[in-house]
Amino acid sequence: MRKYLMALSVCILLSVSGIAYSANDITGGTWIIDTAGVVSSAKIKFVWIYWTGITTDGHQIVINEYPSGRRIIKAAGLAGVDMGFSFPGTSGMASGINVQTFGSGEIQIRMGKP
């Protein structure tokens, strides 16, 4: 019974603090990114990146290729205004993705065929 109460307390604490809701989803054709860091270290191709849910004017995103550091996107947002970036042809090829700076909202990355 004591272990059950301890596990229940941890679950309640995580759900109230919001920690349990923060996780990147890189399964499927559109990746959903909501935390900064290395998203992928595998060779990928993407066709567009969409930044939505920006909460504050001036929040920024910086996305670099991993591990080379080549800049893919650097942008400042406006609250309530979604931003889209397209990558035609081979411009969306990368050896990996690192979301270096992420102010607010959610980043959607639509994967293409390599």
C-alpha cells in the first residue's frame, strides 16, 4: 500500500507540474517539437517547418544542422502569428537537427522522402 501511495503521489506531482506533458514526437510524417535539444542525429529530409503557438513578441527559434552547426532557421516571432518555412528540392537535407533556441509554442517539421 505504501508503494502505491508513493507512485500515486509522483504521478500527481508530475501532472500538476507539467513535466509529463513535455516531449518531442518524432514518429510519423510530421514531427512535433516542443523542447530544445538534439532532435535527430540521423540523415533526414524535411519539406517544411511550421512554428505555431508563439506566446510572446520577440520569442526566437534557432534550428541548426547536427553536428555541423549549419544554420537552418533563425527567426523571431510575434505573439499569435504562426510562421512557416519551406525547403524545396534538396534544401531540406540535413545530417541531423538541433533545436538550439526555442522560446514558446510548437515546431512542426514535415518529413520528406530521402
